[in-house]
Amino acid sequence: MSENGKVRNHPLINIGGTSILYKEDVLGVFDLDTASTKADTKRYLSRMEQAKRLITVGTDIPKSFVVETDGFKERVYFTTLSSATIYGRWKRQSKYL
């Protein structure tokens, strides 16, 4: 059971390195090259950074970002994995839902 009292039955997804999220908490996975060109996305990412809710996974140049929520706060993870790789991992684990 999690801190907020929800029972978690859904599989986990590795978004790079040792960072693992509950699939049910992932709001979206976005390609950094295409999504970050929009002004709204830039403002959103800037707000998340200022709020200290932007987490970098890995040490290489990020290729995508994952938006995750625990029901109360959103967090953004910059990851070195491509959005296609994360999507592939998501699909492989879907059979367990």
C-alpha cells in the first residue's frame, strides 16, 4: 500500500537507470525534441524546475520526459531513454493489466 492509502496492483515501468514508476501514475511520455519547442511546454517545464519537481534520470543528454503524479503533485522526469523505448516497455508490460 502506498503513503496515500491506495492499493497498487499495476506493474511498474523503468524509465531509465534506477528510476521506476507505477504505470497508473504516468500521465504522459513526451519526446523532448518535438515537445519542448512549444511555448506552453517550455513554460510548464520552467515552472516544474522552479518548484523543484523536475528530476533528471541519468547523466547523458535527455531524449524525453515523463510526467507523473501521485494524485497530489506532478513531477517531471528527464530521461535518456527515447519516448519510443519507454512506449515499447509500456506495451510489453500491458499484458499484466
